[in-house]
Amino acid sequence: MKFSFYWVDAFAANVFAGNPAGVVPLESWPDDSLMQRIAFENGLSETAFFVKTAEARYQLRWFTPAVEVDLCGHATLASAFVVFTQLGAVGNVLTFDSHSGPLRVTRCADGRMELDFPSESAEPVGPAEDLARALGGVPTAFLRSRTRWLCVYPSAANIIALQPDHGLLRRILPGRITITAPGDDCDFVSRTFVPAVGIPEDPVTGSAHCTLTPYWAGRLGKTQLHARQVSARGGELWCELAPATGSGRDGDRVKITGHATLYLRGEIEI
């Protein structure tokens, strides 16, 4: 059994930066256990698998080395990059059907790609002392969305300097944790930790910007934002808070735009 395999660095214009994702195009779905074993063997934060269902439409799933997840931004960007640049897709718009609903991707004139993702706002909550201790510094604000903690700090320097205790994070709070602050050369910066799915620190997290974008849009009073994820690899994102088509309600969707670049193409043989 053989599968084509692509390694794409997402949210980066050059290799060795951004967030690496594995991408496996399929003719039909294999057993879930096989996809999970492939993701484990790859050792990347996510491996994406997709099956074409119609012209410019695909079913898409994402696996970490440990579990299947319901939304992943960088592996969606990587999958779109593969469809547009490696598989000969015609046109500049495609749709991935996923556990988080339909996700539209548009190829921009400058070669970047724009993800159309659901917005997920966070609400202020009381202090979480154990979380602050595990992060290595006390935030100025704690917020919670449906899927993640959002911890706000005063400056980008604070975010870069933090050295979380990943073992403690995993024991006390197995969910998704994003830390953020105003940026120096951008609107905001962030880092993300996902101990629950075996990812101590995610290099660049598109899905976190579904929560970061509405937070910073409200705080800064604008809907178009430039962001950097300041992990060791680093990544750059352009975000926009937008109403869902036809809804007339602000904040229903987040548009996340970034570069992607191919690092490796090959074949998985099982």
C-alpha cells in the first residue's frame, strides 16, 4: 500500500520556519487506526488526510501523533497548498468539509492563501493560580473560549521569555492554552501549548487565531490585524474579523491568511 506524502511548512514564506504539516491525499478513506499510526510515525504536530468529493471540494481530517482533532489551521493551509500547487487544481477557491464544518480556502494573487474559519470568542474568567505557575508568569487577564484558555500579558517580551513547565501543564490543565500580548512590529503576538494531544508547544497555530482575532479586534478597535506567533520557528499571519456570508453579524468568521512552502515530497509505503 502506497500513499503520496507532502511535508509543508505553513505560515512561512521559507522552509525551516512556520509550522510543518504532513499532507496525505487519498482516493478513499482507510481505517482510522492506520491514519493515526501514520500521524504518529510522521511525528509532526498534525498530519492532514483528504479525499476529493467533487470539483474543488474535499473531505479533510487532521491527526496529531496522539489523537484526531476537530480543527487545525496550519494543516488546512498546507493541504490547500498541495491541492493548488502539486495536484494541478484549476481555479483559486476550494472547500474542505470537516468536523468543524465547511472551510473555504482562497488562493490570493500574491501566492498567499486565505482560510475562512469559524470565530470562537473568549470570555474573562477569574484567576487560575495553577495555570499561572505552570506558565511561569502571572497574566494580566485570563479568558476562556469553548476550546482554549487565553492568557494575556503586557508585552511581546513577556511572551518570548516565558518558559512553561510542560509537565505541570499536562498534569493540571490538559486543554489548549494560548498566551498573547501586544506586538512590537505587529498588532499582537502569541504562543500556544497543547499538552492534551501530545504537543508541548505548537510552532504556529491557525485555529488559535479564531479566538485571538476577535479578542484583539475588540481591544484594538479594528478588524484587520497582523500577527506573529513567536515560537522558536516563528510564523506570520494576517487576520480579519468578518461576518458570515449573508448573516450580517460581525464576528461569525475569521479570515486567516499566510504563506506556505514545500519542504519534502515523497511516498509512504506500508
